[in-house]
Amino acid sequence: MHKFLAELGLELVWYKYLTSTGSRTSLPGAEFGKFAKEKLPKQLYMNAILQQYFAQKYQSCYTLDDYVILAKK
């Protein structure tokens, strides 16, 4: 996150990680993975960011979690 913000010329002030894990119904992991690959589009722009700044090694078909980020110049 720091590298990403630095490239934008911003300084991190505060961030909060948000997740919907506790509020959604669950599918078994393999079943959800199959559903995501078959039904959800690849996140082309997010994948590039996740790979470059967060060292993610795989292609995501969905994004369930978010960050709220407050930064300043």
C-alpha cells in the first residue's frame, strides 16, 4: 500500500480493512472457486495492481474485501 501511494505522490494517513466474510452465506471453497471461474469476469485492472503492489501470484475473478484509505499530498 505504501509503494502504491508513494507512486501517486501521496502519504498514508489512515486505512481500515473491511470484509464481508461474516455477513455472507458461504459455499464450500472448491465450489465457490469453480463458480467464480465460470461465472465472474477476470478483474483485469485489479489483477495488475494486486500483482505489482501486493505480490499476488494468481488471477482473481472476484474481489470481496476492500480498504478505506485516507491519504494526503
